[in-house]
Amino acid sequence: MLFNVRTIITVTIDIAMIICTYYNSEMKVINKQRGRPRKDNNATSRFEIRCTPEQKEKWETKANKLDLSLATWLKKLADKHS
């Protein structure tokens, strides 16, 4: 079976076009966001208090006993009494 060069090129181009059309129709573009994912909790307000070093140390000790950070412990305490 003899094929001339033009026939081979035409068949090759047709196959390539079919493959490209197939892959292009199936491709899905995924837009990835950069950076860390957004948190569900949008706590943006700040509240600062002044205390003595002894008070802070005492509060941190109590928070650590409950395996909480000082900020989390203070928030829970404030929510409990509000």
C-alpha cells in the first residue's frame, strides 16, 4: 500500500485537529487564588486593655490550664458574663 506525502500530511493534520478539538472542549480552567484561604470568622474589631504584669501572668496561667490562648480565654469569659 503506497501513500504519497500529501495524503499522509493531510491525514496527520486531520487527526491532530480532531485531537486538539477534543482536548480543548474538555479542558476546564481552574482559577486558583493566591495566599491563604479566607476564614469564616471575620473578627476585625480590636479591644485592648491595660493590666499589670502580675494580672497578665495569672490570666495566662489559667488560660494555659484550659489549653487556650489568653485571647480565647478572655473572649470566652466575656461571652459567658455578657
